Amino acid sequence: MSCNRFGRAAAAALAFVVASSAARADDTAAAIADSGPAGRVLEAPSDVRPAAQKSWWSDAWYDKGQLAVPTNHEVEIRETSYRNPADGTEVPALLFRPKAKGKFPAILFAHGRRGVDELTRLLPLRLAARGFVVLAPNLYAARFIENQPVSHDPATEGDLGAGLDHLLSLPDVSTSRACLASHTRGGYYALRAAVAQNRQGRQAACYVSTYPHWQDPRLGEADQVYRFAAEADALTIPTLVMIGEYEQYQRRRSIETAVASMKSRKRDVTLIVYPGVGRGFDFRPPNVRTFADDLAAKDAAQRSAEFMARHLAPFGAAGTAPEGPNN
């Protein structure tokens, strides 16, 4: 065989290996992600599964051109606080709720390493605008922790759990249970509140998170990259997780591995992978925001609201505000 023929054969073999690896990667992603394999391996993203298996598919839109109309409310925000009875810590919080009179389903929002700032406070606000009462505790301010900490104080987990007790005691809440919403490290706080504090199935009706940190932040590098928190396997309430295609490898790997494990246990878990975006797609500021970020963030807000309303419905009224022009 000449050098040229050998080179062409080697190149063909390499192309076959790459294509086979890409196909296996796409097959794996399809088995885990409910939005289909995302990303450009050899060509544009595709999802060749039947429409009935595509969680995002809408016959009404595709066949009739009808778009789902989101619920919209003007939102009022007020400062509040509650006490963690474990040690008497006073936890400051923001309460987001529709301005309309009445009662609404409850959501507890767990912030991530950024804390509660002008960008991350948009996340609970957008949920409240869909017709929910949303409590967003400031776990770091309660413990005098600077935003974006590297270390983790387990006491903050108890502070979040106490927030669930407080939220469900409020007179403007229409449900006897709440859904847990979170992003980044808040995903771990919410996971601990649901599982380690035994609140799932008693006070927590569902779990929703964008790019959650599903590992104990105190563990070492190998655990962060190759493992996920054991609590994920014990999470039994309906779960919705949304990440970007370009999420950091170590975060995406633990999420996908955990979701695969949960699915093997027949848990009600859905993973949505948004193409063309990375971490922070739901709160990136306007100067660096992309069209893909906005599409993903709008879909995530609407998808989360529909998911939580559905799973809170058995535990109380879906919202008792009178109809208005924005409802």
C-alpha cells in the first residue's frame, strides 16, 4: 500500500471512529435528555425521535399555528424575614407575589453562589409573574457570608428548610405544599432540604432547577467531576432540570449521570438541554446576552411555571385572584 493509500485509509478509519463516537454520544444524550441531543458534533443538532417522545412538541403550534399564552401578573416585592428555630438565626428574604388580590401557589427559591443581587432576583420575580407567591431567602446575609463563597456552611441548608415552614404559613398562599426552585449551588441547598430534611412528599411537591450543583461543595475534585450527590438518587418528587448545551463539563457530567441514575429508578425526572447557550442563560445581563439566551430563559420560565402549577394543583387552589387585563 502506498503512503497516499495508507493515509487515505487511516483518515477514513479515523472519520469512522469519530462518527461512531459522535453517534454513541448522541444516543446517550437522547436517552438522558428529554429535549434530544444538542450540539454540533458533525452537523446541525437533530432530534429524530417520534413527536410523541419529544417533551417540547406541540401539535397545536405545528398543525394550527397556535401559541401557548402565558399567565402574566404585575409583581410586588417586599422585604421580610423569618427565624430558623434550630439556632435562632434571623433570615432576611424577599417575597414576590402578584399585585392582584387573592391567594397563589407557593414556591421557595434557593439562590446560588451569587446570592440575591440585581440579576438573580429576576428569577423569582419571573416565577411570581406567572401567578405564584415566591419566597427568596438570602442565606448568605443571614450568616454574614460574602457572595460567591468557595466554602459551604451546612447551617444555610437549615435556614432554607425553615423558609419552607415560613412560606407555607403565609395567609396569601393557596397550597399546602410548595415547589422548590433553584439555580447553581442553590440546587444543592434545595436537594438537601427535600431529601436530608425529609421535606419531600410532606411540604415539597416538586423540584425545579437550572444548571444545579448536584454535589456537596465541601468534597474534593474527584467527587465534583465524577460523582453526584447521593441525595439525587433519593429524590422522589417530580423533578425538572434545565441546562445549556455549553454548560461546564464537570457540572454537566454530574447532572447527566444523576438524571440517568434517577431514570433507571423510574423517577419522574426531565432534563432539558438548550442548544447554543451556557451557564447563566437565564440571568446574563443585556450587554452580553444573546438571542439564544433569551429564547432559553423564556422557555425555562414558562416550562417551570407549567410544571409547578401542575404538581401543586392537587394541594390547593391554582390561584384565587380575580381575572384582570393581565391575567
